[in-house]
Amino acid sequence: MSALLESGLPPFEASGMRVADLTEVMAAERQAYPVPWTHGNFVDSLAAGYPAEVLRGPRAALLGYWVAMPGVDEMHLLNITVAPPWQGRGLAVAMLERLVAACRQRGLAQLWLEVRVSNQRARDVYRRYGFAEVGRRRAYYPVRQGPREDAVLMSLAVRP
């Protein structure tokens, strides 16, 4: 599926994430996060059949990706990442739109996520999209050094 949603948003094609995508996904993951997901995290998610997509742009460049875990009446966003060279162009919102559409298609009522307390940019994106901060998970995220970082738990009611 191709999309050009807003000015500034690069044209992209979305497709299901495959093991063959993981070399590029891991490179973006390492650029984007101080403590990235492991290759095994992605492999396990794909093996479990979790919904996961990659977005590719001009010359098939990896623009971003997301992985989510369905549950009873809800979806849990596990990882959403815009490749660093493509950040700030509306791709996170485009991926959220695709994820919400997947929730609606499955008849799921709620979308959940955790985000680092320190990741104000992402928290702002989620808030503008309509997510509400509903709690905290203490010492949720690993860090390179020092105590683990808290996560803000956020939720979005997915309406048909």
C-alpha cells in the first residue's frame, strides 16, 4: 500500500515485517536507542505471529517499523521506530494510523503502549494522537548504566 498523507511525509510502502528485513531493522534500532531490542526479540515476535510492519520509501530505504501484540479486546504496541534519518516527517503518526486500522480490523477496543519517561518527544506525539497517560511502570526500561528507567503507560480507545 502506498501513501502520501501530509506535506513533508515521504511516499512509502508498508509491508509485513519478515526475517529478511531484520538486518536493516537492527541497524535502525541500534541508531535509535541506547538499549535496543535484540535480534532475538524481533525473531520471537515474528515467530509468534505478532502484527509487524516495515515502511520503505525511496529506493526501498527503511523508514520505520512497528511490532504489536494482540490480546483479548486490545493491542499492545511493543516497538515503533522511525529510522533516525527520517524522523520528524510524520512517519510515526502514519504508522500509528496503520496500527489503529489493524486494531479496528480485528475488532479491538484498546491500544496500549509504554514509553520512557525521558522520551518527551514520543510522549508528545502520542498525546497529540489521543493517547492518555494512565500509569507508570517503575524500573521498566534497562539503561546502559545506573538504575532502570520508569515507563509511562499510555492508552488509546480505538473507536470503529
